[in-house]
Amino acid sequence: MTELLRRAIAEIERLPADAQDAIATRILAELADEQAWDAQFAATPDGVWDRLAEQARREVAAGDIGSLDDVFPPQAQEA
């Protein structure tokens, strides 16, 4: 176990039981989600990845893409 995880657990142990359970529920859900994504990626055949990469190349070549700044505008820096 890492030191950061030990610190987090120590802080969680100081909380009331219901708060501990809420955090544990979120952690377990996140772990299950990661496992599902890992399984999905592992089950995806190389041909699918090749087709997706080719599609992305075509979109870039056609100028059919937008700037990430359009999708995720930079936050104004606080003064």
C-alpha cells in the first residue's frame, strides 16, 4: 500500500460510519468501472482499433476536426 493511500484511509477512518460507507461505495464503483473499461479494451480486436485510427486520420486530413479549446475552453486565470 502506498503512503498516500495510507493517509487517505487514516483520514477516512476519522469520519462517521455513513460517510465512510459513502466513500467506500464510490471507490468500489470506480474500481468496477475501471475493470469494465479494461475488459472492453482487451476484448476489442486490433482490426477495430485500426479502423478507428484510419477514421481519425481521414477526419484530420479533411479538416473535419475542431480545436480542443472549442470543446474545453481554457479557464480564465484568477487574478
